[in-house]
Amino acid sequence: MAGIIISPRARIFHGHEWIYATEIKKTFGDPKPGDVITLKDFRDRPLGTAIYNPQSQIVARRFSRRKQDLDLDFFTRRIGQAIEHRKNSHIDETLARLVWSESDGLPGLIVDRYGDHLSVQTLTLAMDLRKEIIRDALIALLNPKSIVLRNDSPYRKAEGMEPGIEMLHGENPGAFQVNANGIIFEVDLFDGQKTGLYLDQLQAHAEVAALAKGKRVLDCFTNQGGFALACAKAGAAHVTAVDVSASACDAARKNAALNGVEIEVLEHNVFDFLKHAKPDYDMIILDPPSFTRNKATLMDAMRGYKEIHLRSLKLLDKGGLLSTFCCSYHASRELFMENLVDASVDAKKSARFVMNHSQRADHPILISIPETGYLKGFTVEVIASR
């Protein structure tokens, strides 16, 4: 088997599973893009098996410490283990991310389950080349009615692949309904603007909604209305949902009607809305899309978070709650909290920590790969100034 020899001090010797071009001492056996390769250290000792793509900044991604091949038996076993983990996590595995890339030993493969339908992403070349084998494993394990290959992610470009959406199995299911935390959502895995719901936030929806009874709630970057619907269902006095996307606003309104709740949905740029909003809210929720995908734009992203934190805190009186979220790995939990602290100082507001939020258990975090733990959030309460 072809492979690479890894230089000393590479991250793989500290538990990480990625190998960058600068960490390769030598390549042997002429591996091709998408191949399964063997890894060796600088003393020619085996380190396991990886997928290979020299077109990517991450040249190799280890998926086993033993010699393995990406065949049907392997995928059936690994995906089966991932499904079992979700069952043991006591979440609804019929509405969950069943496979989460490196966290489940399948780098670049994502499988989301919506009842009888699956949405699959192959974000590495090796997984993309084996999509039919992955399909066969999923059919054997879950017997889904359909599998949508939802490969419109910008991350495919880093692997030299074009985006696209196609049916991998069955017929396009069109729009259908799912139930999450007792709330009905309409999803469209093929023609919708994303893969479906933000499954990683379902736990946070419930956590925040538990604090919303009787409150006037502002849900910013509402998307399909996840937080807004949960708060309305939990007994909020009034819910305003804001998003710049017309299609997202339409989806939020449709979901509100499906659940028999009233929410005010406004198509507006959140930054501008917060700038001119009146202090008519007891709870504000900030769940924006990622402001940065790399280190180079991190500081620009933090300025964006600082602005929405500052404007939100200024709108809240004593007893007001702010729930804020960041889905970028590059902004650490510590940096995100520092940003919130700085905003509170500039707003001249004292805030007390109420709750930590993280990604749902169907997005498991590997302690040796910090990139798998990307979602963080805080709820804080504005208190009397000390």
C-alpha cells in the first residue's frame, strides 16, 4: 500500500488525525487522490491508515490506527457504531445526525436522518468516490425510503470537488414534516436552502425556551424559526423573529402556522434592526450563521459579534436575558465569552451567567480534535449595576 512518512512533531503524535503538507517527510508508492494510504513515522513504524488528497490543505486524514480498507464491511460497521452511539445518548435517533465526520471515524462523511429519509454529504474526495458503497451500507442498516446527496457545501472546493445535489437512492421526497421537541417543521432535503434543520441546536432550543414563559422574545437570525417557535410554544408573551432571507422568513411563518402559534416575522438585516430597535424585549436570542471560516477573518468576525452583543445588551433592562451562540470553531469558547464581557462593559450593563450551551449529543466531540467542538453558546441575565 502506498503511503507517507510523517515528520517529527506533527500533530498526529499528539492525538490529532490530520496531516498537512508541511508535516510530510516523504511520499512512497505513488498514491493517487482519494486513495487509502498507510502512515509511517520517521522511524518507519506504522501509524495506521488514512485517506489521501494532495489537492487539499489537509493532505491525509487518519481513520484507523490499524490497516483498513474503505469497503462495504468497513462502512457498515462504522456507521452501525455511530447509530448505536446516538441510541445510547438518549436522543431521538430518527431525527439526528447519525454520522459526524471525524467524530465517528469517517472523515468527510455526514449523514442526517429525518425519519425515513437521509441527507448525506461527502466532503472529502475519498468519501465521494465511495458514495455508492456508503449508500449500500445505509440501505442495509436503515432501509430508508430515500437518500439525498446534498453536496452543496463550500467545503468541497478545498478538496477539488464541484458542488451538486442529486438523489443517491429512491425518489425526491419533496417537502415533508418532522417533529422536533414537540414542534412541527417542514423540511425539504432536496430543494431547501440547507440540508434540513439545524439539528445541532435542537437541545439549545429547548434550554432557551424553558426560560421564555411570559417574556417578550426577540429571535435574531431566526432561519426557519427554531428558537422563536420553541419560545412561543413554551408560553412567551410575544415573539418577534428577524432574518434577512425572504425564504427563511416564509419558512418560519409556515412553521408557525403548522404549530398553531403566533410569531411576528420580519425580513430585515439584523445589524440594522438592532441599531434602530426599541427596548421592548425581555429576552434576545442571537444565533447567526458563522461569521468566519478561517483564522484570517477571525478578528473581523469578533467585531461583528461585539456589535450585536452591544446593541442587544443596550435593549435589555434588569432581569433581561441574552442567549448568544457562535458556530465557528476558530472563535473559542473563551474568546467568545471575552467578546460578550467587552460588550457588557461598553454597554454599561452588568450580566450574570445563567447557562452554557453546546452542540447536541448527535454531534459528538473528540477531545483530540478540537475542530469537532465548534458550537458554543451562553445565556446571561442583565442585573442591577454594581
